[in-house]
Amino acid sequence: MLRESDVVVVGGGIAGAALTAVLAANGVSVTMLERQESYRDIVRGEVLMPWGVAEAIRMGLGERLYEGGAWTLRWWRLWDETVSIDEAPFIDLSTNAIPGVEGPVTLSHYQTCAAFNAAARAAEADVVHGVHDVKLDLDGAHPVVTFGSPDGEQSIRTRLVVGAGGRNGRIGKQAGIAIEGEWHHWGGGLLVEGLDEWPDDTQAMGTEGDNMFFIFPQGGGRARLYLNYRQETAAQFSGPQKVANFLSAFNLTSVPGSEEIAAARPIGPMACYPSLSSWAKFEPFVDGVVLAGDEAGMCDNILGTGLANALRDTRIISDILLESRDWSAAAFKPYAEERAERMKRMHLCANLMAKLWAEFGDEARARRRRALDLMRNNPGYALFLLVALNGPEALPDARFVDYLSDRLLDGEVSRVAS
């Protein structure tokens, strides 16, 4: 039996579930297809930058973030092996430029997906879990999506298919939307508890030895830990000792209280992956299909903007769909143009961040020490980090990153040309 739905969203992650909830709440007939039978921890990004929080609020999903465990952060500490603990730079996250947003939040990725999913169901969206073998047919007047489900094979004819399946999404590939990518380093994550002495309002990052680290507290002594490292050292984070080795890497001389982190108790799976940067070769849409979130192209996870980008995509696409019944490919041109410029800026900042913190050895340490000295003496040199917090609009011109790269990577100090 061929069913009908105005929109079919393939993927029930942050982007897909949020889009489904917003469209359904505004009277659009929407079906969401999700691979997982129930949401679980699959080790995804769990920090939402202030500009992403603002997007959630704008779409009416702000309260749902707290159902997903949103926890507001106050301090961003940049501890590092090249500086003493007292010299380590920090950013006061409460002094952001986004009205109505206290700061970035950490959250549980899978619980936030579930909260957005619940909002979609409450708005009477058709939500199907346990989906597999999704096939896209664009040969007719309208797209048809066929898929396997716990109730057997189903088919839906629709006006628009939204591919929101993450980095491994298949809709873009079936629609002929070319995605290109590259990666600079590897990364891994683990959820832990037992950090009773770690300040709940302080996120930390830095580099020591062969690893870059992130610590994102979630309240109540829980935290998501991340490492970035070279492919050549990745073997230590595989096999039966991977969790023990991962935690041992947090026994850091540059971070106060790190002994407690190294002794923390794992309460979720550990996953490792290449830290991918990707982008649509041309545009993230064709007639009848548009991509959102990581399936449309993603920034290196080192910048921490994946969730904010997903919610920006969701808000722009939903605005387009709700403002007009013209859902032709041409309607998504503004989305493609905004996204291309946004991601260009994000990629530039992420590349600079990776060059500074996710490269290792004597030369990299000397480069990072020079950069930290510059940032401590002139906070303007940390603008690329503020872009992560406040969004691409915080960058006056994408070319400014070239200026920052010249100075931070080469150790030169000069005045920005007027």
C-alpha cells in the first residue's frame, strides 16, 4: 500500500527529530524514519554552542533541551602542557553576544533526540523506528520512499524527502548529491561518572603528549570525555585495553584534579572515528530532496559546532517549507548559499584549531606556546574560538582567519590592516 505524506525525514537524530517536530507542530504532514528501535548512547557530540541554543529557542524547542539534560557551562579553560596551570587562558562563557542565552550547554545526545522525538509525536507526526533498507525513487512526479520496518515493507509518496542520516546517511548518495571530505586526525569519546570534585560549570581542553583532550561536565559528577590523536597512535584505543588506556590518557600534569578523571567510572560505550570534515560538492539539494545536518556536510568535531549547525539547518529548512508551498529545488537556494558561507567559516576555524591543538611533537608544542602567548596578551587572537561559541556571524570576514593563521601559526605579531 502506498501512503502519502507531505515530507519524509530520513534520520531521527538532532536535525531530523527537530525538523519533524517543528513541521508537525505547524500542520505539515510529516513522517520520520529512524534506524534505531530506541535511542541509545552511540557517542555523538554533546555540547551545544550558544548560537545553537538560540536556534532551538527560536523553533520552540528550548525547553526540550532540558529534557535532554542540558547543563549550562560558565568557563572554558585552555589548559596545556606548554603553560603553567596559572597561565592557562580561559574564556568567561557567560559574556556571550547572544541575547537570551546564558551560554553553551552540554547535554545527552540520545536523550535530546528522544525529547525532540516526543515533541514530534505530540504534534502527531508519523514516527517509525527500526527502519532499514531505505530506498529512494525519484523517477515519478513525486519522490517515493520504500523501507523495511517491524511491520514489513512500506512505501510513502511525498513532496519532499529530507536526508538527515548523519555522516553515514544514504539519501544524498541515492539522490546523486556528491559529498566530498577529508580528515586530519582521529577522535574518541566516553561518558563517565565519579567526577565529584570537578567544577560542574567548567569545560576544559588542551594538549599534552600525543593527545588533545576535552572535558565536558554534565552535572552530578558526570562528564563526556573526548580525545583527539594521530592515526599512528590509534591502536592504543582499540582492543580489550582501550577504555583503560583512554582514561589513563587523562592523567594529565597540566590539568588540576586530573587524577579523578583518570579514575572515573565508564557508564557508556567508547567509540573512535576519523574526525571528518565534509561538504557538498555542488549544492545539498536536488528536486524532491534536501539534506540537513551532517549528511549535508560536517565540520571537524574539534570545533564542537555540529549540533549548532544541525539546528541552524533545521530552522532555515523549516522556515522555507512553512513560508511557501513552493518546495522546488529553487526554493532551497538561500539555504545552500547561507550554509556554504557558514561552513566555509566553520571549516577555516576548525582547521586552525586542529593545527594548533591536534598536532604533536616539539615543533607543534613551540607553535602552540607562541599562539597561547598571543591569545593571552591580545584576546582578539582567540576570535576563532569565539566563532565556535557565537556562530559564523561573529567573524567579520572569512579572510580574517588567514590573518589569524599567519600570526598564530608563524608567531608573527602585526596590526590588522585598516
